[in-house]
Amino acid sequence: MATQSAAPTNPTDEKPASEIVQPTVEDQNDTKAGASGGISSTSMFVNSEPMREEEVQNAVKFLSHPKVRGSPVMYRRSFLERKGLTKEEIDEAFRRVPVSKL
């Protein structure tokens, strides 16, 4: 066998586990520097856009209209999405509209 592997063949030549973990520690230090423009440690599930109050108020007016109230929720949501509202804004508008009693 003329070819040699780039990886060490002798188990004693391998790096100890503490050296293998080292990049993880460096990554954590980079995350701490996130406040200065590095990697952000915020969750990807946090809404990065602020709620647009004017859009929510317009959606509430739309949802409160007597002709709209009788339409299926799916159609109302679809309309508001086409108007550019986020899911969070639509949810907030639905929360603000009083439920009519039949």
C-alpha cells in the first residue's frame, strides 16, 4: 500500500478531546461579541419586525365590517395576507375584533 492517510494511524497521535472541543468554546466567545455586530444569539422564532399599529387598526376595521364578518375566516386571513400584513399582525387584529353573538 503506497498511499498514506492524512489522518494519524496511531491512536496516541490523535488530539485529546479537549482540543477537539476548542472551536466550540471560540464560537461561544464570538456569540458573546454579538452585541458589537457579530453573531446574534437571539432565537429565530422572535418576530424581528415591529407590529405596525396602523395596519392592525385597518385590519380591525375590515374584520368588523358587517359584510366581512359573515365570510369564512380563511378568506379574511387570505385577504389580509395579500394586503401585506404579517401573521402576527393578522392574529392581533382577530384578537381585537369582538366576537359577535349569534
